[in-house]
Amino acid sequence: MRHRVKGRTLGREKAPREALLRNLAASVILYEKVQTTEAKAKEVRPLVERAITTGKTPTLASRRHLMKFFYTEHPVKKILEVLSPRYEARKGGYTRIVKLGHRQNDAADMVQIELV
């Protein structure tokens, strides 16, 4: 039974899974659209939305909080300079997941996660 089990392990241990999700979140923010599997997209969606919400208050504390999460400065700069003014009036729901079909190799459900 899977009572109160949250999240997906994505076939990885904790540290590689967290690294994968951090890098995928950075890619979604930098490129604004990424093609990936459905499970990974559903796991990374709350991370991206939380990062954009944090960046909507352009303070030093929010910059440092984002720098703790991302490995490089580039996604932090894009959130604070480009995305926070764009989503200033929007309360949430900054991402969209579009189903693309199945991957030919292993029939995994492929989706495209993009910023609205």
C-alpha cells in the first residue's frame, strides 16, 4: 500500500534525483520550453513555479534563496529580470504541460513543459 507516499523517485537515489530536478528546472527557466518525460515534468513543475513566485519580490533575500537552489547565476538573473515583470499580475500557474505522445525507444509518455 502506498499510504501518504508523495513524489516520484524517478529510478534514482536522493542526490542524483535532486540534481536532475534542479538542472531541469534551470533549463525550463532558461529555454522556456523543454521536452521531457511526463513524470519528470510533473515533479519539476512545483519547483519552477515556486522559484518564479520567490523571484516576484526582487529583494536580496529572495536572490540568495534562489542562488541556494540553482547551481548557476543565469536562471536567477532571468527570473528576477525577465520573468518576474512578465508574471507580475499573475497569481500562479506559470507552467503548462502539453502531451506529445510516446517515445519510440521505450514508449515513455513524452511531454513539453513550457512557461505560459
